[in-house]
Amino acid sequence: MDMTGSYRISATRETVWAALNDVEVLKLCIPGCEEIERTSPTTMTAKVVQKIGPVKAKFDGAIKLLNIDAPASYTIKGEGQGGVAGFAKGGADVTLSEEEGETILEFTAKAQVGGKLARLGSRLIDATAKKVATKFFDNFHDHLTDKDPPGN
């Protein structure tokens, strides 16, 4: 599955960069995130619950940040195990640029799923992934602009 997106955020690039690297902000913004912990300056672990069609899975995941060019870009690589539901792994290249006092966040992501999840069909998985990504970025934007932040 491949996905791209672009979001305009009413905040400086430094503010957006800091928020993208703040585990408390990520926990608030990632749909289904139960916990997230930084284990080193470039790694995190997370527990996320997602429902994909008829399958509800709790993923234990590991995240690595690579190719860091603060506050302009990085690559996120992650892998999560969902028990009997299967696994998900992938990555995203994220870039931040400034335009007229706002930040343009652009990403290109690739992901794979295996196990029971893979049998659900790519259309359902792609739709769920796009829904989760959209919800994350909506939550992230609202958090940074104080528009009814998640958790309130």
C-alpha cells in the first residue's frame, strides 16, 4: 500500500517538528494509541489498537527515526505485531517546509500487512489506513492550533 499527503498547519516549522517528536502529542493524536514511549533519541515503542473490518488487533510496535534533518525532514520506519491478526510494517518520508508563516507537511508512506489482516483485501486495508492517517493529521493540526484538541 502506498499513500501520500500534504497538510497545511498554522504553526512554525520548529513547532511542528517539536510536536512530531513529542511522545505526549503523538499519544493524543494517533488513533487507538494506548501508550508510546521514547527508548532512545531515535527510537520509540508503542501499543495501538485498531479495527480493520471485522478484525480488532492490538499492535505492539517499534519505531525508528532515520535520515534526520531537523527541522526539515526524516524517515519513519515501523513494525507492529498484532498477535493472531498478523503484522504491519512500513515507513514514511516526512518533509516540512514553511510558506507564509505556516508549515507544509508532506509525506510519502509505504506499508505491508501480513497474516489474517492480509486476507481482508487491499481495498479495506487501504481505506482503513487512509482513515487513520487523516484522523491523525486532523488531531495533530487541531492540537497545534488549539481547535478542540484530542482528549478534550
